[in-house]
Amino acid sequence: MTPTSSRQEFIFAGGHRVGKLAQDLFPGGTEIEHDPKNFDGMIETTRQLIDQGADVIYEATFKSRNVLIRADILVRNGDTWDLYEVKASTSVKPQHKPDAAIQWYVIKDHLLLDRAHIVHVNNDYVFNGELDITQWLAIEDITDEVLELQAGLDQNLESMNAMLSQGEPDIPIGPQCDDPYECDFKAYCWQDVPSPSVFNLYRMNGSKKFKLYHEGKISYADVCGEKLTKTQQLQVDSALAREVYIDREAIRAFVDSVVYPINFLDFETFNSAIPKFPGQKPYRTAIPFQYSLHVLHADGEIEHREFLADEHRDPRAEIAQKLAEDITAEGSIVAFSQATEKSIIRRLAAESAEHEQTLIAMDDRFIDLLIPFQQLMYYHPDFNGSFSIKSVLPAMFPDDAALDYKALDIQAGDMASMIYADLDRVDDDSERQKIRASLLEYCKLDTLAMVMIWQELGKIAEIS
């Protein structure tokens, strides 16, 4: 995995690691090696292992009635077999049951099955320094649901095969494009949806958006007569007029509330399926590993300070110490959507007796840079109904190459999180240093962006 790998690749890689670790629930098995050029060979290897008396098979491969499946874990149970499908989620999701049902549907033509299970992550598990697989993973028996689903599978699969043998299906876009996962063909099916469209309307219920769309009300001009919220109406009016809305008095009051020196702060955190540090819960404990800090002084001087933890050890004690040293003793602390930064500092304070008072004192100094935009003091038509920093920044500074996230190897916080979580697995030191440099570059732009946005608001406030 590199900084330029897709988000989906990281998700798949994470799921694969969960699957590999889950094999330790049933040790001693044999894994069928994936060979996309020779599925028949994988099927034959599976058959040979069964005939030779194997008790546990990982990625057992079968084909029946034009359906190919790979079972995560297959365990012999006397004269029958038990099926275990591994998911990186924290519970059994509705879509997991049909998935297991299809596995059962195919395997039953080759083996006598007894039970079907979903193996998933237990997010109540607290890591204590050594991963306990039996506590970290939970097993749920879904045999009854799988058997109930068998009744309609023949007809469903026949319909699917018939559809695949014909031309492109004529199915209108709808909630199914993203539920339960985003469809691989979404970009193709949505290519005629204009931008912006009703789907960009701020916090409008998804079903209402599709209702408008299927009524032919697609563009902003089409919804002028609809009942909209204040934000949605401003969004439509601003886009149609191509005008920036400014409430100068409100912006001036906001700017005046900030005290110099101003500390522009942004954290990056990770919370993965596989916990790494003591006290961490899967998906529930966000571990801060990095911050960027731009300090703007009253005379206009700007200092940049940053921290990126060693990927091989718990970063929390060191990041608490560095933060206590780097943030100025006085002045405002500015974050974009401050809840995340404030909660991280509170947790660091609770875990650091030495710096507890210094960190706790920071809480009342926070100013949220999201406020001028979310409270409609400033609205640009190119926000397209989003108030994230990645929408605000290019709208306010469209021609500044130095402020272009798209020019970076890492372009989003979730990517930074996934990359850092796996950084200790990168053996090549030069590659690891390149990734660290990319992480620093991304986080630095987050706080530089805040400085630039703040200064632009300051200019607006000065205009009489």
C-alpha cells in the first residue's frame, strides 16, 4: 500500500488482515492460494484436501450452477462441515446473510453442511498488549436465516444470469446506488446528473432528493418553487446568481472574538479493526498520531510546528508532551469543526498526569472556524452545500496551486488514518520515510488552509 493507493484498496487490505487473523480461531488448516487465472485449479485443490481428510480449509473454493464462491473458513464437524464467513464489521449486517446463503447454496452441492456462522470484530474488546483472538472476534450462528434464504435463491440467481446474458439493464438511479455499498458503476449511471443538482442540497433527506429527481426536478433552477430550509434556499439563490453571500457584521464579530497569538490546530487519528496499543478498542478508540500547528502572531508572523509519531510505538504520551510545549500559553486555538480536536485533547489530558492541567486549560480557548460558514456568515456558490474545509478552501482560493489538496499524495483524513495504521508494516525504510513526508505535507496543508481562510475573513471584516 502506498499513499496513492485507492481508499477501496486500503479497505480490502484491512479486511484481508482480519480474515487472516481469524484463521487462528481454527488453527492448522490449509489455505487455497488465490489464482485468478486458474479457478479450476483452486476448485480441484479444495476437492483433494477434502478427499485427503483435511479438517480445516481456508478459502475453500467451489463452483455450482454457474456460481463460484470462496469460503473464508470451512471446518469439518464429523460427517458434516461448518461454514464461517469473516467480516471486518462490528456486527452481523443485513447484507452478510444473503452472502452466506449463496456460499451455502453452492457448497451444499459438494458437501453436507451443518452450521453457518459470521465471524466479526468485537468492539467491546480492550487490547492489553497481546491480541486475544478469541476475545477480539465474535462468532454468531446464522444457520436458521441462511436456510430460510435458500428458498428464493434459485429464482434470484436465474434472474441474475438472464440479466448478465442481455444488454445493459434499464434501472433508474436510486438509493441502491450507495446501499449497502457504493456501486462500481455509479459514475457511469450518474454521468448525466448535473453538478450541482438536487443531490447537493444541504441536509435534505435522501428519499426526498430521489423523489425530486424522478419528478424531473434535478437542477437548482428546477427546485425554485420547492419548500427549502434557509441554508438550502441560500445555496440555490447563490448558485443561480453566481454571487457570494456575505454577512459582514457577523464576520466582524467573529473575527473580533479571537485572541492573538492564534494557534491553528489539526490532528490526525486512527482507529482500526485491529487494536495496537493498550486500552484501545477496535474502531472505538481514536489514537492521535499527528498534528500540525500554525501560530499566527499579532504582527503577522507565522510559525509552523508539527509532530508525527514513531509508527512502532504508542504515540499518546509523546504527543501530549509535544502539544503542551508547542501551543502558546495564551491566545485562541482555532480548529475547523472543533469537536474532534477538543475531544482528543481531553482524552490526552485524562491519560497524562504530567500535562493534565495544561491540556485541560486549552478547552476554553477554542474557536471553531466552521462557524462563519455553517452559520451562513459567508456562502460561496461553489461550496455546493458542503462546509468542509475541502469545499471551502478551493471556493475561496480557486487558483492557488499551493492550496490544492489534489496535488498531494494523501488527499483526505481517512486515507492518512489508514496509511499510518499500516506504516509499521512497511519494511523498506526509504518508502516509509516517503510516506511520513506525505503525511506531514497533508496535515500541514490542513492548518495552512485555516490560516488563509482566517486571513481572508479578516480582510472582509475590515471593509467598511
